Amino acid sequence: MKNLFLIFLLSVLYTVSLQAQARKYSNEFLSIGVGARALGMGNATVASVSDVTAGYWNPAGLKGVQSNFQVGAMHAAYFAGIANFDYGAIAIPMKDRKRALAFSFIRFGVDDIPNTLQLIEPDGSVNYGNISSFSVADYAFLFSYAQPVAIENLHVGANIKIIHRTAGSFARAWGFGLDLGAQYVKDNWRFGVMARDITTTFNAWSFNFSDADKTVFAQTNNVIPENSYELTLPRLILGAAYTHNFTEKIGLSGELNLDLTTDGKRNVLISAKPVSIDPHAGIEIHYSDFLFLRAGVGYLQKKFSDALGREQFTAQPNLGVGIVIKNLGIDYAYTNIGDPSQALYSHVISLRINFEKRKI
């Protein structure tokens, strides 16, 4: 625990020295969230997550996977199908069921973008045959590990993540980062903390344009990008969850998360320097561990919308439902990834499957 605290302290000091050169919204595709259960609860799940999606939300929660291994998958189409978000993961508990490993894969991309750089021939004629297509995509590969510590009911976990971002053949970036998480259980309470990009995630960009492409850039007064890098500063997420059972079959769970960002003021409920705080919360009603009804709220933002320029607050509501049939869990969420007035809502479905060894 002392070593974890030392790493966090050093990363905070390092973050302060890098704030001037870091980009505020670097690698934001990793803030969307995975799993329809979490999305339906407004992404408030750091304290309660206990399945394969813990590899993303809080690796310490992988301790909750008790089958031989668990597989999860999700697909979502955002912005009326323009962008696609895909996720797949596998979690494997060790023999003692106290430790676990996981691997997660995430892709967020826009495909079939027309490339019109060579649309106009040197003689000024238009040649539609020169139009090709390319994709802009972000990839993340997460390797997760969880284990208990000396304190009873306390588990810790870590992610090593590799990031790959592409824009056709024109640009690509590779990045590396580290996350740390912990969960503590006390009676009906669960507490969680997730420190993302704890050492500051580094992305190195390289660009590759042909001489013909550079000529088009110059003729249209566009700047030719140069090789560069970007930094993703640490984000700390604190969570508390409580569960109450009304009967043997009916129960209610609620969770509140606070996202603390360290990259300066953001348009969130508590906007300040050097830390901004973004709260989000969710509830879940379950019946006989078979049917789950969920609701959540997030993206609490300030907005100037009326003619007088008065400040208002907006919020994004989320809804979800889930069922569990033997070893199969199916979750659905009705949500989006931004201000409800600016982005269309999406239907998100995710699956979770437990695999057990056959008894001979």
C-alpha cells in the first residue's frame, strides 16, 4: 500500500509539471464506458463492478468473477450510426479464486470516410475515380490483474494499456499507460477508487503524406502536420455503493461516483483549477438475480441557452435493463455520449457469458 501511495504522489507532482503541454481531451474514447449495465447507471460503477468489465472500470473488481472464465462483448453505434464502438474482454480467475487476470479490447472508429485529396487533376478537371476511402479509429488493449492485500475485504488491481490511433495511412500513434484501482467491502457498503493514467499516458504521433498530398495542403492553405506527442493527465474516480434487500428476492442498489480531472477547468458541475469534479449516479433494482432495472444520470454541465444568456444546468438521463439466464447475462442501455440536445441517443446491448468446466 505504501508503494501504491508513493506512485500516486509522484504522478501528481509529475502531472503538475506537465499541465501546460498536455491536451485536455486526449484519448477521450476511453471515457465513453463499456458494458450496458454501467451505461444504464450513468457510468457509476467503480465501487460495485464485479464482472469482466472490471478490467475497464476498476481492475480490483475482477475478484468477483468466480467461474472458470468469463467473456464479455458490446457493440454500440453512435451519431446515427456514423461511429461504431466495439468492446470484447475475457477474465480468468486463478485457482484460489482470489486473484484474476483479464484482457480487454476496445475500438472506436468512423469508417468509409471519402478521401478527396486527389479529386482535382493538375489540369483542373474533376476525376471522381480518384476518390478512395479510409478509416479513423482508436484502439485500446488492456491487460489487467487483481489480488487481495493484507487488509480484510480489500482488493487492488492494475491495468497496463496500449493505445493505437490511426487516421488512414496519413497518421498513426502509439501510446502506453497505467491504471490502478481498489475496492473495499463493509457490510452492505462497497467503496472503490480508480486512478486512470496514473503515470500520465503518452501518445507519440507520426504522419505520412505523399508529395502530392503535401501539394494539395499547400494549395488549400492547410498546415502539414508534423510528428508530435500528446499526454493524457491522471483522472481519479471515487465511488460508494449501497445495497438493501427488501425481501429475499427484491433488492435495491445505488452508487455515486465522483470523477476528479487534473487538466484544468472543465464544463462540469464543479469546475475549478487544478481539479474539476464531475458527479454521476445510478440505481439498480433486482428481482431474484434474474431481472434488473436501471437508471442513472451524468454529464451535469453548465449551459447558456436562453436569449438573456442566463446560466442553466443540463443533465443526461440513462435507462437500462438486464436479465440473467443461467450462465448468460444480457444487458441493454438507452444512452449517449454527450449533451442530450447535441447527440442522438443510442441503443446499446452487451453480453456476458460464464464458462464452467464440465464435471466428469
